[in-house]
Amino acid sequence: MNPEQFFELLLKELEVHTEMQPYYKFLGKQSSLHFRRNYFLQRLRYIHKYLVSGRVYELKSAIWDCGCGYGTTCIYLAMNGIATHGTTLEFYYDTIQKRKEYWSKYGDTSLFTCTYENLFDNKPAPASYDWIIVQDTLHHLEPINDALKIFNDSLKPGGKVLSIEENGNNVIQRLKLYKYRGNKRIITIWDEKLKKDILIGNENIRSLASWQELFGNNGFVIKDDSVQYVRYYLPVSYRFTEPEQLLNQEEQIQSSPGFKREYFFFGLNFVAVKNQL
């Protein structure tokens, strides 16, 4: 199943599982749909490139989706015959079983397992994974150095972290977040299921340079050829220009380092590889 086919089935699922609509805001205005569709597919195509086109299933790779949320990425991988274990601390967890029932018509959802647990309380066994996916999750993990050490310990030699994040240098998002939370980048919240306080990054997004330093200090190297910036144009642009044309223009802009790429793209994708001993 390719990303485009998956997206069309996801739209149909949203008509059934209406509680997901406030998160996946695809069923609104047509221009908004095209804007959100482009962003969703850019990120999913990135995952497809490394974990499906890369044919990791032929190598029987062990994959952990840390912070899997509603499990959408894990479901997509299951639709392509790839087993993934997801962990989450989100209320979305209660929806996952219903989602698996819906998607079982299209593939083997038993390939997706999920548990509700805290990364810092339940560390995976050493050298147990080939890939770790962190999608919209890295900026929530605190203490971040402890989290990256756990990732490093959990990966086999040469293992990889695939990160899909927000670009911490995006000037618009930085202003919005400052208005929302000021400089309070780390907070403590009460987890009702775990019955304990947990430390969490308060939308603590970072730039590529910051991630390079953090990963580098914890035994990783971010591969330059894996770095991808996504979502440059604002929703208003989709009222006047074809979505594919905007997507092509975005890809051209992000292909070369510069001011626009560094400060005006919303999303940031990269792969970090565990250093070989």
C-alpha cells in the first residue's frame, strides 16, 4: 500500500471514528484539505522511503515507534507487512483497538502491537531494535539526554532513529509558541493511567543544529543526506495554486541550504545513526 492509497482510506476512517477528526483536520475546507494532505503525505513518504522502499521487512528489522499516538504510522507499516511496536502516554491509546478493527480489512494489523508506558520507567532491552521512530515526539522527551541514551542503548550496532519533527528555527512557529507558553519549555504533568507526575517537553522544538549537537553528544550522527525540510507555504497559498505545483516548489526550495529553508519551513525530518564501536 502506498501513502496515497493509505490517505484515501484514512479519510474514510475519519467518517467512522469521528473522535479523531479534531486531530486529523482533513474534513474541512478544500484548500485546508490540500494543505494538510500535502504535509501528511510528505511525512509519510519519508517513512515509506526508509522503512518500506528500504525493504526492512526482508531483513526482519525490529522497529519501535516511541510516542506512537493514534498509531497511524504503525498501521501504515502493518499495511505493508512490517511489524512495529508502539509505546505512548497519550489518551489516544484507547482508540487504537478500534482502529485496528477498521484497518484489518486492508492488511494484517496484528503486526502492530502497542503498550501504554513511560520511556524512562520501562527501558527496552539493550540492542533490541534496528529502528526507532520518533514522530512529533522528540520535543516532548525530557530529560532529553537521558532519552537519547536510552535510544542508543536500545539500538543494535548501526541502528537508526528516524525523526519527524517541527523545525525549531521556524520564525512563525517560534512566535506562536512563545505566545502560548513563553519560555516554559519543560513542565510536569499528572498521568492518570500511571498515577504519577511525569516530566515533559512543553512543545520544546529545536533546530537541526541543536539536534545535531544533542544526538552527537549521545553517540549518534545525523546523516546529512537524510535531512528534509517540509511545509513552506501557508494555507492561503492553496486557494490560488495547485497543490502539486506548491509541493514541487517546496521541494526545490528545501533542496538547497539557505535562509528560507532554515527559518520558514515548518517540518524537519532526519535519520540519526548509532555510532559503530
